[in-house]
Amino acid sequence: MQLRRFSIKFQRISHIFISHLHGDHILGLPGLLASLHLLGRTEPMHIYAEAGLQELIEVNNKQSRTVLQYPLIFHLLDFSASQVIFEDEKLMISTLIMKHSIPCSGFLFAEKPRPKKLVKEQIEKLNIPIEQLESIKNGADFIATDGTKVVNESITLPALPPRKYAYCSDTIYNEDVIPEITKVDLLYHEATFMDDMKARAKQTMHCTSKDAANIAKKADVAKLIIGHFSARYKDLEPLLNEAREIFPSTYLASEGEKVNV
């Protein structure tokens, strides 16, 4: 329903990362997978999760007599230590081990260095062949047909620095994760309770808004998004204000809001 509400195309999703098997994190998945089936999906869907999720999905499909018309490929997570679970030419995704009541993982999305930007006017002026543009974006100089060398810096602009996004799912306050998320551009961190309920947070293995802000401050991140709020809070501004006392660049995880990185 939310994908439709925000006009996000279902078929653009190819990889799904599940932090842990509590109901508020997985019960929407069978419906999503069935919707993709009904929409005619044929491309594989990759799911990264604890082994038990595969069993849950398979039992659901068996009992509902559902035969998906596309492959489900499960990648089982190891919760003993952080590890790289996905990599392509642009992106690397690693797990972040959380401390929760059941095995739980966060995820670190790290962009790889991006190619330089071409100066369009210079490319056209020098009539540089299309087949050489890729190597120039990766730092090569241009050698003209008469042997003249054109240095790379004169025909390119510096690439934007690669970005990092860390998703810290359900967890008790845990400074062990700080070295892995230091200086990320954007950190999402759960903040289930306000600080006056820190005893309850500890009991349920969750964090307070101040806990999240302290992790962000100690990790020297650029921006913090807090979320996973207890249903007891009808007004979220007090949680935001409490976090901002420690880490001013804090924002609420409001559905549909876009955050620039």
C-alpha cells in the first residue's frame, strides 16, 4: 500500500534485506511477494535474511497454494560477525551485528568511488571519440591524433565523493558498531523510547532517542534519522527534540519524506 501511495515502482525492487524475524519486520513480505507475482514479475528476487524466513515463506506459499512465477533466491545471513553480502560495480553492502532479543542485523550500504564528470564543452571542442569517454572518466588523459596530450584535469570535473548509509535496526545501546559506521553520510538508528523509559528500553533490548543520538555523535556521522517509535507516542516531536539536544542533525523517520545525502 505504501509503495503505491508514494508511486514507487514494484518491479524496480530486486533485493530485499530483512534485519530479523519479528513480525513488524516481516509480516508484510508475503503480501509484497504475492503482489509482484500478480503483476507478472518474472525476474528473480533476492532475499537476505535469517534461515528461518525461507521456511516461513515456503510454508505460507504451500498452505495458500501459491506458486510464484518468478524465482526467490535466499541468501542466509551469518550473525556471528559483520560480512559483505552483496557487491557490484557501484555498491557494496555489509551486515552490522545488532544486539537484540533474537538474531538481528543492520546493514551498511557503501557506494564505490564514482567516475569523474566530463566537461561537455571540452569533449565537443576536442571531438573526443565516444569509445574513449569511459577511460577518461576513470582518469585517463586524451591523446589527439596529432599526438597532442590533453591532461585529464582539463576535460573532467572531480567525482562526487562516495556515500555511505548505515541502517541500525532493533538493538540495545551498542557502541561496538561505532567503528563500522564512523563518518557515514546518513545513519538510521532505532529510537523506540524516550529517555525517561530507558529501563523499559533495556528490558526489551531497544534504544532511547538519546541512545541513538549518542551513537551518532560518537560515530561522527553527518545526519541521523531516528525511527521505530513505540505506539505510545502520538506526538514524535519530544523524541526529536531529545535527540537534537545531543546531535542537532537529527530527523524523524516520517513515511514518504526524502532525505538528501
